[in-house]
Amino acid sequence: MTAPTTTRTRRTADAPGPLNALLRMELLLLRRNWSAALVAAVTPLLFGFLLARAHSDDPVTGVHGVAGAMGMAAVFSVHYHLTAVYATRRQEGVLKRLRAGVLQDRTILLGTALGGLTVFAGQAVLLVAFGVLVLGLPLPAQPWTMLAGIVLCGAVLAALSAALSGVTRSSEAALLTTLPSVSVFLATPGVLIPVAIVGSVPALVGLLLPLGSMTELVRSGWLGTAGPAGALASIGVLVLWLVVAALAARRLVRWDPRRG
């Protein structure tokens, strides 16, 4: 009676193996699905290049433009894409079969999200390279501050996607269920709307949202203006959002295919 328990514990604790397998599976499926690859990988990056170039008058506005382009990429490559992915894997019975094995729930959800998160990470690197090599922006002064914002925001959006997938009937329905959240994220000051043209109150509200905190960390980290207090405040906002999103995902995510 103890052997199955020991095997389950050993395989569950060996998280990198299952996570790598799930990552490879998600990237393979994304490569085979041209429409999903276009929406998640290609289109956000192309629009990101255009958005960054439109704000390349000087180093400060250029950095702001690239930060906004990262925010837009995160919305589509992580939030919208993963909501559709979670709904699709659930309807196909993939999540249920994985859960019937030895993997813990969080390993399954994280492994499923790694494909979109990897795409977003690659887009962020390409946008920084585009800013430095094409737009002539300076090298990031505090890359670790930028990295903290990108990683935490990606985790928040992935958890929110898992929660939202619970009320999403199919991948096609993700376009409707994510419409309110996508609208709020894109309207956050610092993404599509430059912070400089909004008032102090909207700018402050934006800093309380995941995309606002991320773009602030990217901007201040790139320009070297991130003070300890400001950086910790933005990181704290993202950590709080991550806790809320994780609790929502734990409560709302569905494992069995929806009927009707």
C-alpha cells in the first residue's frame, strides 16, 4: 500500500520534468495552430514594434513606448491566449486526464501556462533589443527591476486567465469573456495611453493595476530612476494581485468539460 504513495510523491515533487513536458507540448501545439500563433505571438510583436517606434522622439518617450508595447503583448500573448488555451484543454479533456495522474493541480495549471509565458518573455527580449538597436535607446540601467515587473505581471495574468477560463465555454468564447479585462488592461495609463497625457489621479489608479505597475517597473528600471520605495510599492501591488488571482483560479477553474 505504500509503493503507489511513494511513487506519486516522488513524481509530483520532480516538478521540472512534467513542467518541461507540458511546455514542449504547448509550444508544439502553438506552432501547429497558425491562427493561435498569429494572435499570441506575431501580431502583438508587430504592433509592439509600431507602438514603440511611434514614441521614439527621445530616450524617455522611447522607453515609455517600449514599456507600453510590452504591456500590450502581455495582454494578448498571456491573458487572452491562455484563457483560450485553458478552455480548450478543458473541453478536450486534457486537463481532466492530467489531473487523473500524479501531477498536482498547480503543476498542471503552471505547465499549461508556460507556453504563453515563454512567448511573452521572448517578445519582451525582442522589444528591448528593438529599442536599443533600432531606436537607439540606452541599455537598461536596472534590468532586475524590469525583470521583476515582467515576471510578476506574467504570473498575475496567467492566474487571472485560469480563473476566467472557468466561465469560458470554448476558445472562441474567450473573445467575449476577456473583453472587459482586455479593455481595462489596454486602457491602463502606460500601455496604449502615455502616462504623460493623463492626470495625476488616473495615473495613480493605473499604478494599482497589474499593467500599470509592470510598465512603471519597466520604465523606471530601464531609465535607472527606480528608487527602492517606488520599486517595492509596484512589486507589492503585483504580489497582491498574484495572491488574489491565484485564489480566484483555485476557486473558479474547472477541470471537467462543460456541457451545453
